[in-house]
Amino acid sequence: MENLTDDELKKESKTESKNDTLSGIINALKCLASRVPKQEEKIKNLEMFRLKIILRCACDMLVICR
């Protein structure tokens, strides 16, 4: 993180903010889906999608830090 330029830090903070927003939306969708019977598979798929977004962000951050 110490080696990042100001522009890289700004870009990363925007990406992180977007990921936080998406994560919140996905969590809300999971909450809604949990109120409907037989939606366990959809809930699992939503969680996997959320985790993939987080992982992609982490991988992007590793590339930037190199």
C-alpha cells in the first residue's frame, strides 16, 4: 500500500466503494430471498457471487501493489 501513487489509491477507493455497495445490495437480496420458500439455492448463488466480487477486488489490489 505504501508504494501506491495517489491516483492508484483514488482508483482503489472508488472500486472498494462500489464493491461495498454491491455487497450491500446482494445481502438485501439474500434477505428477501430468505423470506420466500425454497430459495436456498438462490441464496447460496448470491453469496458465491458476493464472494467472487470480493476476491476479484483483492486480486486486483495485489496486482496494483506489485
